[in-house]
Amino acid sequence: MRTAVAEIDNTAVRTCGIAVMAKASIAGRTKTRLVPPLTFEEAAQCNTAFLRDIADNIIAASAEVSIAGYIAYGPAHARPFFQENLPREIALIEACYPTLGECLDYTIAQLLERGHRAVETADVLARPGHRAVFGPALDGGYYLLGLKAQHHRLFENIAWSTEHVARQTLERAAELDLPVHILPTWYDVDDVAGLEMLRAELFDGRAFAPDLCRAQPRHTRALLQALVEASDLEDRLSLNALRRAAE
């Protein structure tokens, strides 16, 4: 594995490092579970919009909390995509290992080596003592994992890309006697159900979690609005819903 390159000013290291595990947007290889009703090209465009909105959210949060933002990606040849599509404030870490767990473990090590005393979720992790912050997802995975130190065991023997990921990760934390702060459950836009939830939030006013303060995903909103206006996306979504109801 090549040494990760992080574009960060080491003279002003921020307390908390937030890294997003990401893939470059490639039609036919990215967000393919959104096809149909989306086309492969549209699904890849969604991935790009999501990444841009995430970057904007991290930068906005860094104005109030001591946060440095990163994208952890692989393989090496994907680097130009992220350089072209993300703000320069978001640094890049090349993290390319056989399993997601190994990529996560490596990325955490890189953030801690760069002087960040906490990895993700700044407020809770600023408290004394070792702890983890965990954001479970509806599909059985998780959308966020925050740590103050490296814990290899958290990522061992996990059935990645299954509905067992969150449960197994919490079991590893229990083995380590690592206190875990659980965040509200959220959804990921990896399948049609997630896409429909997103559309309902953005355009129908149906908030998934009304009590939470949501960021404004301007890139995602603009993309979906453009797809609706320039194609038959509304019809495709409706047809897909009918097919699911009939199953």
C-alpha cells in the first residue's frame, strides 16, 4: 500500500478529522442498485452530487467546530476525479485494501497520525476517556463511526455489505469494553427505497427525522430537479413503485 497523501496544513492541525469513504462516479460501477429506475449515468451523477453535498456540510461544520475534512478513496487512479469535483479544503487519503474494514482501519490510523485527537463526531468524542460514536443505518450498516484511537478488532470478521454490519460492529465494541454513543438512525441512498425517501424529503416535505437539523443538499436537489424536468424520471419512479407494490 502506498503512503496516503493528505493535503493539509500541518501548522494548524484541527482537533477532529472526518473522513468519508468514497468511490469515484463511474457509470455502470457506482450506485448500480439505483438502476432502474435511474440509468447508470444518472446513478453516477447522484454519487457525485452526494459527495459535493457532503463536502459542503463538512466545510460548514468546520466554521463552528475544529474539524478537518477528508475523502478516503481507492484505487490510486481515481484521485483526479476527487480533485476535479471537490473543494480544495477537503483533503484526500488513498485507502485501497481488500476489505472495507481494512480501508476504515487504515484511514483512522492516517487521521490520528496527522494529529487529530478525535476521528468523527467532535462534541461527544471531546469528552474524557475512550469511546465510540455510532450512526446506524436502516439497511443494517452504519453511516458514521467515530473513534478517539485505533481499534483493529472493530473491523475484524464483519460481514461487509450485509444487514449484519451494525450488529457485528457493536458486538466487537462490547468485546473491547468500548463505550458507544448511538446517534439517530438514518438512511442511505443505495437502493430505490432510499431514493424514494430522499425525493420525499426534498420535494414533498416528508422529513425522515423531523427533530433533526438537516443540511441543505443543494447539489442533490438541483440534480434531481433537473432529471425530473428533463426526463421521464417521475414516470419511472411511479412505475417502479407500482411494480414493488405488486410483488
